[in-house]
Amino acid sequence: MPNTSGIDPKRLTKEQLSLELTKRKINVVKTAKRDELIRELELAITNNIEIIQDTSDASEEKGASEEKENTNIICSNSFQDFPLESGWALKSKQKYGKRGSGKRLSKRVWKILEEYFLEGDVDKSKRYTAATMLESLKKKVEGGELGDDEIPKLQTVQSWISRYSAQHRQKMAEIPLNK
């Protein structure tokens, strides 16, 4: 049961319950059961909340600023302890479907990288590494065939090579099966 004092009576032991009740100046019978103590403490907490709300209403009428500050401090403690920032559950803050929304390879760059890869597949002496593919792409930018913004990073080219080589191997393995 959430409350401003931060105490959950159901989680306290019998000794802790009787201690809390004596702090609140409520007489406790030593033979009382734990369930009875829980009920008493819950009632005391709810009565305390009602008293706080009554004093805040009275302080607004009287204009006593000290009482109002005290009640605001008691009531706002539970909001300050909450670990998440305000608005964390709003629909607009959700990030579904935004994975991989970064810069992608253009079709022209994809085709050029594919040509380099297949050229190395045909003649092993002309095999391109990721760095040489990137240098060749930069030469095409200097020649005016590609835009400067179309050139990927070295890591992107390496990732593309590993993905494409797996796809290419699978295609080559399926060719004899189809014949």
C-alpha cells in the first residue's frame, strides 16, 4: 500500500509493527496477532494522511506558510524517490521500429562493391580487401562518379563483405542442387 511515509505494513515483522505503532502513540496489546497490528498501522497511516490534508486546507485558509511547507515536503517525498523521469511511459517516447535507422549503402555503391567482390572471386590475385574497396570508392568520388556523402566507413564495408560472402556462398552451394 503506497503512502507518504514510505512504510509498507505488510512487509514488516511483528516487532517492527509494534515499534511503529508505539512511535505513533498507539497502545498495543502484546498478545495481538500480526494481522491486527497491520490493520492498526494502516489505519494510523491513513489517519495521518487525512490529518496532513486537513492541515494543508487549514493553512491555506489561515495563510500560515510554515505549515504549508511542511505538508508539501511530506507529500512530495514519494515523487522525489521515484527513479524514472516524468513522462517515461508516454507513447511518444517509445522507440519501436527505429532500430537500424542509420545511414544505408546506396544502390550504386552496393553494385560497385559487388563488382569488386566478384572480380576477386573470379581472379584470386585481384582480390579486394575492405581497405582497397574503400580506396577505389574514393577514387570514383574524385572522378565524379559518386558523391562524397555516399562513401561508407571502413567498418561498414567490412560488415558488407562478411554479409555478402555468406550470401554468395549460399547461392553457389544451391546451384549444383538445382541442376
